[in-house]
Amino acid sequence: MRKNKALNSKESISQIIEYVGGKENIQSATHCVTRLRLILKDTSKANINKLEGIDIVKGCFNAGGQFQIVIGVGVDKVYKDLIDQTGAEEVSKEEIKQQVNEKSNKLQKFIRVLADIFIPILPAIVASGLLMGVNNMIANPGIFYEQSVIEVNTGIAGISGIINLIANTSFTFLPALIGWSAAKKFGGNPLLGVVLGLVLVHPALMSAYDFAANPSAAPTWDIFGMKVAQVGYQGQVVPVLIATYILAKLELFLKKTVPDAVQLVLVSPIALLITGMLTFVVIGPITMAGANMITSGVVYLFEVAPVLAGALYSFISPPLVITGMHHLFLGVNLQMAGTLGYVTLWPISETVTLSQGAATLAMFFILKNNKNLRGVSITSTISAWLGITEPAIYGINLRFRYPFIAVMVASAIGGAFISYHNVKATAVGVGGVFSFLSVMPEYWGVYFTGMAITFVITIGLTYLFYKSGKFNANDNI
């Protein structure tokens, strides 16, 4: 293999263009922090093996309708030269998503909509989960002392209270966060989405948690003889998603029909009033019942067959990440956190995060004759163990196939173990090595054991598959 050249090497970029099928095959291009993102007219013309032999290319893959080439630091220079040489249409990431969406089937479009709604609010959710974990450490006995930290050090009790308040805020006002993100996605005014979300958790309403404990105690509105429960939607996901969709579409309709001179006065109040009425009368009761049934169904499945359910969920999680369908389960986790006060799916899925990093670590030693791929392996390991698994998946594990299979099998075994012990987390937390902070402390022992099982089996299976020679490993090295 040639020695590395400067990152803006004209020769390397010319080779990239040639191996993706020529400049006439590039419909449009953009880039993120580390990757070129191309829309190709015909992806079958791209030669992945030759592309990955180029010095500046650290990996490439086709995902979500985009052909992505991993460059690393300096991708902006490569992108500029690519545009100069090809004259390709230079577009934003949002425009790329729109082009991809036009080629997607209905299921792919639905999954992408959920991803575009949930991903922007994920930092707030993860921050809350992490802070809940920190509060667990100082408020629960038996971790550092026989008593809790705040019982031993009474002077920091107030700190615990503040941490708990901040940590719970994202989940207390979850409908407002979802309303903002969903309204933005559906083309409406994000601030109206926030207001709608806040309406659904207004303190004048009976809390959804109190309603679940005693539905008959809920006060009601009398609307033409119909009794409508004055119930909030704390921690609910589905009701606010559907309500915000209606709000956004109604707002857009009103903007087209109401004269410009009175739009500021009429559009927002009419849209909010109609949507709010529909939500409390129809949308809310039906969707909350449906969402709670989904949550109850998931809990029931893991109660009657925890080993099978945990193994199956962990086994299919790696391929779900590739398709983007794992975002469906983010909504389920958020619904569980809001309805039950804990989540069980997220701790199980973290076996996959650990396993992806373990597989690339094993590949670091297996790929001893390939300096470039060893570098990709070790950086992918670090990234995976900090919660970002895409570099490990696309850069190494899926590329060589057998590490990816090892991940699926090992995480299934570790997930079955964690599911059997009914490990619970306070919320969706930060992924990777710090994930235990969001797990309830009483489950730390079995959680660490499940992760250790996953790690050992991943390393062992990766080496076993490599030594077996059945996966043609050396063809890729």
C-alpha cells in the first residue's frame, strides 16, 4: 500500500471520483464532520474495495440512501476539491435527506421522521439520564457507605435536590421538547409546538401519574353534556406526536387561507385552540391508551420470557442500527420512562454498544499487517465505548462480516443475562462505558456481569471466526 499523501491530494480525490462511478454518477454531495455524503445515481457502480484502498479513505458504506466515505479530519478540504473536480451539485445535509426521502419506501420515511424528531432532543434526554444516575449514586445507600452519601454528608442534601430537579425537568416537560422538534419537522412553528406541549402538562391538569392510580378522581370539563377528563400527558410520546402533526398542518392550512393582514392575530390562536380541543377530547385519550398498551405489552413480554426477549432484542439491534429502525425503540424507551419511571430496553441494548467496541478491539490485533485499518480499529473502539458505534459498524465490523456476527451473538447472550435479572435504568442515559451511571445502583452487579460476559464472548468469537477461515477474512486485509 502507498504511503500516506497530503489530505488534499488531487490524485486521491480523482481516484475517489473514478471508483464511485465517475463524476456523471454523482447526483449531489455534502459532508459532515468526518464523512463525504454522496447521492449516487447508481450505487452499483461504486467499487468499495478500490475505494478503501485509497490512502485518505478510512472506510465507506451505503446507508440511509447515502453513499458515505469516511475521511476523518480534513473532510471539508476533500469535499471542496471533489466539488471543484466534478461540478456536482453542492447541497446541505437537509437537502440530502430530502433527496433520500424521495427514494425511500413508506416504512423508511416513517423511521426517518421519528429519527429527525427524536435525535435533536436526545442531548437533553441523555443529560437527564446521566444526572439521574449521579443522583442515584449519592442518594442510595450501600454504594460508598452503608448509608447514602447525603446521609453521611448532610450538608450536600440540597445539592442532591437540585440535581434531581434538573434531571427530572426533561421528562417532566417531555411533551414540550417533542412538540418543538415535531413542529419543526412537520413544517410548523416550533414555538407553537412548545406551547402545545406545555398545555398538555399544565399544572392545572391532573397528573397522568395520579390519573393512572385513580382515574375516577380526575376532574372533568362539561362540553355540551360530554365529560372530558382534565388529565395531563406527562411522560407521553405518542399523543404529543400526533397532536403536533395536526397543529403544524392546521397552521400551514390557515396561513394559506387567512389574509396576511390578520394572520398574526388569528392563525396561532385558532390552530392551538382547535388542536388543544381535539387532543383533550379525542387524540389524547385514544393515543395514551394505545401507548400504555404498547408499554404494557413490552413489559409483559419481558416478564413471561425474559431470556428469549432479551436475546432476541439484542440479536436484532445491530442490524436495526444499519436500517435506522432502532429509533423506534427510542420512542418506546421514552414512553416507558414517562409511564413507569424506569426503562428496561436501554440497558439491554448497551450490550451491543460494548460489543461493537470489543469486536473492533479484537480486529486491532488481527489486522496486524494493515496499519491503516488498525488505526481505524482503535479509533472505532474508543468511539464505540463513548457511545458512537457507527465508525465501528461501518469502518470495520460490517466490512469484515465476522466481527459483526460475533457482535450479534455475544450481545444476544449478554442481553439475555441482563434481561433475566430485570435490570432497570432511570432513563435513557449516556452510552458506552459510562452507561452504568443511569442504571439503578441495585442492578450494577448483574449489569457489570452481563457486560463482562458480552465482552469476553465478543473477543472470543471474533478470534474464533477469524481462525476458522470460513469468512474469507484475509480477502479484506
